[in-house]
Amino acid sequence: MIKITNVLTPNGDRQDFTFVSKNEKNIDGTKLLALPGLIDPHVHFRVPGMEDKEDWVHGSRASFKGGYTTVFDMPNTKPTTTTKERLHDKFSIINKQIAESKLPMRYKLFFGADKNNFQEIVKVKDEIVGIKVFMGASTGELLMDDESSLHAVYAIAAKFNLLIALHAEDELIIQQNTKKYENETDFKYHSIIREPKAAVKAVELVIKLSRIYGVRSYILHLSTKEELDLVRAAKKEGVMVYAETCPHYLFLDDSVYDKLYGFAKMNPPLRNRIEQQHIWDAINDGTIDTIGSDHAPHTLEQKNQPLCKCPSGVPGIETSLPLMLSAYKKDLLNLKTLISLMHDNPKKMFNLDNNDDIVFANIEDYHPLTNEQLCTKVKWSPYTGMNLTGYPEYLYTQGEFYFLDEIKS
């Protein structure tokens, strides 16, 4: 039997928790906060084809260490997850790797849309959590940059009541700026090339399509005020649009390029501090529905390349909760909002079953994040050195109790 006493709950009460276990332990929970097991609707665990960056053994460990018991993985793999056969192969590989991790990770998969696979979407409609559309090129080969193809995929989603998750950046603007700044080497030009206008134009189109077809559109990694204003107005109109942002837009800004170089490169890019404040405002007024980690690791060698060769993406599933709980301690948001963003809203949006998962995070002790403590395969973070609280210490899921300090990379 394991007993944790005097734990803080989100409603402000103190509570004792008891779990059936082969271990016998009494734990003082005075420094702990109990939260429901977290849901991350946006990860890239890189399987198949990019196991040098991540896999589901390391990804499952990193998820548990971050307080996550459910994740949704994206389709920009090698090969891309764009056929029924590839989807089934991916399920098989993931299940084997989760078994190897010895952690009961819950997961669902997005299915990639390209201009040639519309018939494949119909074949897998009952096996996927939604369709993923890349309106602007990112890491991988998936791209749908013409409006006629977008209309086609929205028509399919409408017919079968499928949600569409979108990387919303306008490809033409990106390509024009890439050519304009092709000789620049300073990483700050990544934010200039993928300027806010590229995101705003794409979001305008997403809202238009969602309005026409009555499809649920889940706009990923919002990073600008203009995007948020569009989403806010669309929601008031009754358009079925959901908004995600990511920790890197809340805790990093474009001033860090001088320090982090390629380790601060992601798509969409970092914005300035004024935009960052607007994101916090949108979190607290309910415009933003979810926090997705967009866990998208690359190796140290890959990220150490110059601007033109450095891939976009940063790891984040282990650091999202400590960052958000550290923000809570600074009164940047309340616990109800945090839980809505990281559990309640994604659970409702994706019609997930109820479970009794609980994560216990220490919200009193602070220590700097180190690369050594990370379970992600790449062993680095853009937040390394930040003094954070809220690190998960224990997790209960599917009838098992886990001491998270025993989970090693």
C-alpha cells in the first residue's frame, strides 16, 4: 500500500491518497499538487524513419516524467503516415516500443493529408484521431498549399465528421521571403522569413473553410495577436475552431536567437515579447483551448547547423508542466485554466474516455533544468538552466503507481 498525505488539490483542499501496491510506503505530500494525467495532442515521436531523434521508448519515458499519460502523434515521419498500410505499420512499431518501455502509454495518431491520398483517408477514418494538414512546409514532405486541395479534404472531413489539425502558414509568403533573404545567416531571419502575415493569411483561410463545411478545425501553435483575434471572432460567430499554443511561445521570444541560435528554431517561429503577452491574454480569456508541447526533437549535430540547414523543432514534453506550474506560481494563470488547457479541453475535444490517472508534482521546490535529467533521446532543451518548479514526482495510471525518479533514459 502506498499512501500520500496532505496533498494540495486544484480546489485548494488538502487530501490523502491511497494506492494498492506491492510496495509499502508513506509519502509526505505537503509539497505536492495532484493533477489529472495530462493529455498532449501534439507530439512528434519520429517513428518510423527518424529514430535518431526520438522513439516511443524514450518518448514514453519522457511523457511520464512530464506528467503525460496520453499523447497524439503527428504523421510527418519517414515514410509519411498517408496510407492505410503505413498507418498499420506505425501502430505495430509503436506498440512494440511501448511494450519495451514497460510504461502503459495511451496514444492516438493523426493521419497526414496530401494531394494524392484522399481515398486513403476514407479507409482509416475510424482508426485515427484526425487529419493533419500542413499548409506551409515544415519538417517532412507533407504540404497542401493550394486551396482546391484544402476544399477537397474539408469535404471529406465534413462527410465523416473528422477533425482537421492544421499547421497554418502561407507557403507562398514563406517562399517569397526565403528567396528575399536567402543570403542571410543570422537566425533572427527565421522569424522574418516566416513573418506573422504568413500565419494570419493561413488562419483566415482555415476559418473560411471551417465556416463553409462545418468542420472542426484545430489550429496548431498559434503565436500572434492577429491570429488570436481571428479565432476569437470566429468562436463568437459559432465557427467550430479550436486554438493551440505551445510553451515555447509563452516562455521564449525572438531575443533568444543570440543565445540559442538553431536551438530556438521552430515553425512557426518565435515572436517578440508584445506578441507573447497577447498569447498569455488569450490563455486567460479562454481563446486558446490547449497547450501542445509540439515535442519535435532533433539531434545536437542537426541543430548545430547553419540557418539554411538547421531543421525546425524543439523537444518539450518533459518541460511543459514545470513551465506552466512555474507560471502559475507567478500568478500568470490559475490552476483551473491550466487543467483545462492540459487535460479537460483536449479530453472533451477528442471525446476521450474517462480515466483515473493522477500526477503528483512538487510545486514548492525549485531547481534548474539540466540536460542530464531529461529522458528524451536527444538530451537537450531550450529551457536548460531555467529555475523551475512543478516537476512531477509520482504518477498513477491504469492501476500502477510510478516513482518517476526511477524512470531513466
